[in-house]
Amino acid sequence: MKYLIVGLGNIGDDYADTRHNIGFTVLDALARSSDASFTDKRYGSVSQVRHKGRDLILLKPSTFMNLSGNAVRYWLNKEKIAVENMLIIVDDIALPLGSFRMRSKGGSGGHNGLTHVIETLGTDEYARIRVGIGNNFRKGSQVEYVLGTWNENEKKILGERIPVILDMIRSFVNAGTELTMTAFNRKGRFTTNEDKTGNPL
């Protein structure tokens, strides 16, 4: 059985290691955990790993965030993967840094990548993991924040949380969406001992 695991982000050195690219970061970690690597192919960088007899196609779209649906549709069709066997990982400013949450369907929440996927596929009924990047930005500077790089404290928190997200992905392909949400969404709740400015309380 095949699964398409998509991490949304933007290609290029200017966007590497930015908050908006957390989807790429998670997939890079998943590939490394299986000693796999990515190859540049049509519409994205692709890797393939196996988990308990299941094939996971990992996709980092090269279409840029706002056209993510083109890559997703192409690889779903190419690999003949059903939408219910697809999982998308995205950033979310509405969740605290280090938090994550899986949903089986729903709107884009204003996320341009998810918006284009929904428009392109004609459905919002697919699993997604929203990874919190926090909202530590001044009014009017959201774009600069999400396209900014992680600071050292944020990297430390992510380093502790990403392995749990990888276990969540493996659970999705092994046990399905509903059981995974039950098992992991509570684990995804996370708060730091910092105030909104990033200073310790």
C-alpha cells in the first residue's frame, strides 16, 4: 500500500530553514531516519521510505507554496494514491511553537498552500498535520515572521518535538487518521515558559 506524505514549503536558499518551511524540515528528518535521500523530479524533490510493509512517497513540492496543489495532484495521479492515503504537513501561526495537531479534513485556515491544494483537488477531505510556529511578531510583520529563520531556542524546541511528529506520521500509515488523532493530538499540546516576546517568564 502506498502513501503520499507532503511537506509544504518554498524551494531555494532564501527560504531554507524558515518557519514557513517546517513541512520540508519534517520530511528531511523522516528521510534521514530511514537513511533515505531526496531526488529532484517533476514538480518536486521526492524520496521513498518503507514502514511496516507500506511505501511512503515523500514529496517536497518545487512549485512554491501558492501552487502546491499542482505537485500534489501530479504525484497522487502518478503513484495512483488515493486522497485518503495522503498526509500534508504545514506550518500554523495559530498554534504555539512546538505544538502540532492532526485533522482528517477542513478548510485551509488561511494557509495559501492548503488553499491551492483544496482548489486543485476539489476537496478538503484529506489528513493534515499543522505544526505550530507561534505568533511572536508585531502587527503588520506576519510575512517577515513566517519567512524568517528559526532562532536557537526555537531550534532546540523543534529538535525535541520533531521525533514525536515523525511517530505521528508512522502511526497515520499504520493505524489510520482517527486512531492517530486520538493517540497523538493530546501529545501535540505544548507550551513554553516564555511570554509572547520570547523572554523567559
